[in-house]
Amino acid sequence: MCIYFTPTYLYIKQHNVTGLKYFGKTTRADPVNYVGSGLHWKRHLRTHGNNVTTIWYKLFTSREELVEYAIHFSTSNQIVESKEWANLRIENGLDGQPKGTKFGPMTDNHKQLLSESLTGKEVSAATRKKLSDSAKGNTRHLGITHSEETKRKMSEAMKGRVHSEETKQKMRDAYIKRKAAKAASH
């Protein structure tokens, strides 16, 4: 079985006026003319102009080598903590990847094959540690505590919303699947 990996460039950009650097990734064919897409980096470019030099780039054709290199570089250069870098999070080489493969969106069959191929794969202790370290401090998904004001605003925004029958069915199916998985684990 063949799983497709889109060859990916890692690069370092530097703003020619301010000296701020950005470590990123792209699957585009020309990493030199690609300006980057980080939130802080893009804001910096809007404020100070697009006067940027690509000071380094490298093409990776192996997903594992890409991830290992990106995380190692990010942590050893402290790109999140350092004021020299515009990165707001550790670069892992994968975030922001377009859905699917280089041949277009994944079919349900492709998703199933990918899932089956990855099931049971062992991840080395070193890789687990790198992934754990890169996730530390990333509270975008888990452990977010919203203020009462934010909760009220979220509630107001959802009032009056009507789900389609298709969405309702998907929600039912997901609930049944979670319930079955929970029962099977006990």
C-alpha cells in the first residue's frame, strides 16, 4: 500500500528592516517567493512591509524526517520563547497541510486505508517526547476555561440556530458511536 506524502519545504525568513525571523513550512513549489503564513508574521509584514529574505530552506520527502527536523529546530532555537522569532507555536512541519494528498481530497476509502495502515504503529519514546513537548502550552483545544461573559456570548450566538436533517443525523450517529465505544471499553 502506498500512502502519499506531499514533499514539503522548511524555511527561515528574515525581515530585512526589523530582523525578525520566521520558521515555517510550505508545500508550494517555490519556497523563496512564498512569504509565510504565521499569524504574528503576517501582522508584522502588514506593519513593516514585505521586505523579506529567505535565508534558508530545505526540501523534505520523508514525513518522519520533516517532523523530526522541524520539532528539533523549533525547540533548540526556542522559536516560541525568543523575541527574535515571529513563531507563536512550535513548527512541526505538518500543521496547515491541505486536507488529503497531493492528488486531491481524500476519499472515504483512502481515509480508511490510511487509518488501517497507521493502526498499531509504534512511536518511539523520543518521538513521543518531542510531540509531548511541542503540545505543552498549546491550549487551543483542551483545558480552555471561558469567562462567564464569553460563555454568555457563545450562547447568544447559538440561539435560533437550526441544524439540517443531515447534520442532526450525523450528530446522532456520532453519539451512538461514542456510546458503543465507551461500552466496549468497560
